[in-house]
Amino acid sequence: MPFHHQYLLAQLLKGILIRGGVADYADYKWYCFSGLKGQTKVSRNGLHFYSNKVTLVISSFDKKFIDYLLKQLFTYSQVEVGNLLLYPEYVEQEHLPSFEDSMKYICISPMVLLDPSFNDDQGKRFISPETESYSDLLYESTLKRMGDIGRYEEDQLSDFFRFQIVPDSNYLHKIRVSQKKFARIYSMFDQDVKYEVRGYTLPFTLYAAKEVQEFLFIGGIGKLCYKGFGMLDIAQAAPGKENPRYAVPT
């Protein structure tokens, strides 16, 4: 598997939605998803999976959409992603955390700050997470998406002015010392056209209203979440109860 395989998963999910035949969901964008999670080894050729099971996390504000996607997915005895043959087995429902005005997150898919454009390197521009511009761009995209989804009144949106992202300075220091990267160029496709974007994977603390925290946890942060970017998880989450099985609609 390629190290970054979000575009393969995006193509798979898009194909499943289109084949389902429901027009309202063919171009649905209010969801996000992780990379495949399992035991892996990194080589120059990409990721090698050694586990018998892999996990894909999918999140959406619309339960009907999740049910529709799962119903369509489980009509296939197997699906192919890269060189992997995957067999849908079961679904678990994750517990939502208790949201506070300050939350620590990790990225389980890269966050994208800038929209790509054809024949233009704008989407690949590097912006340091330690600058105000980084936080400002994510704030602007968050407020726009919260307005577009239609779940919040105008007076609510105007109250969500507090928004600051503070990257984990110890993590950034370790990355720099080890000469590794937290920002890479990733491929994505739209209508068969290939674009390249810069994605960031780093732990950070977000200071924002609880409603904003919940929106980003469920819907992803930044641009192109429905293409497999911007999914978050709680940093250093304490082990909790096992996730209950989720009944796949038939």
C-alpha cells in the first residue's frame, strides 16, 4: 500500500456511494475518514500490513448517511484497496468524548489548510503551525463549513470567535532533531484530475467553544475532509469501555 492511501480509500467510498444509486449521497461531502489502521511496516515501497484485520474509521453528522454507506459496503464480499483484498466483517460504534473548551488532538489523517488548484502550486505552500496564519486559516475554513452545513444559527456562529491552535512544541522539536517530517505533499483526485496538497500531521491543543470542538471531531478539520483529510482523535485517550457493535442495515 502507498504510505498515503487516502485517495484510494476516497475512490473506494465514492464508488460505493455512486453504485448505491441514491442521488442525494452521490456527491455527499459531510463525512471524513482515517487511513487504514493495523500492524504495518514502512519500506521505500510503502506500507506492508502484517495484521489479519485492519480498521477504517468513518465519521459523519448524518446517521442516515452512515447507515446507507454501510449497507452498500456490506453488499460486497470483498473490496480492493491498492494491493489489499479486504473483507467487510463488522462495525463498531466509537464513544464520543466529553468536549471542553480546551482539547488535545492528534491527526489520524493529514489536515489540509489550502485548496489546490489546477496547474498551480498554491495548495502545496508550507505554513508553519507556530504562526498565527496557520490557526487563522483553520478558523476561517471551520466557520465557513459550520455555516454551510446549516446546523447553526447566525448568532451562534458569531459567538464562536475564540479559536486558537497551539502545536505540541516538544513533538515539533523531536521531529526536527530526528529530521523527520510532519508536513508532506499528498495526492488527491477530483473528476479524474490529480492535485497535490500539503498535509500536516501533528498533535495540538485547540482552544475553542465546545460546539466547535464537537464539529471538528465529527466532521474533520481543514479542507477536503471528504477526500480523507483532517480526521482527529483525542491525544493520549485513556482506555475505556469496549466499543459496542453497530448493526449494519440490511
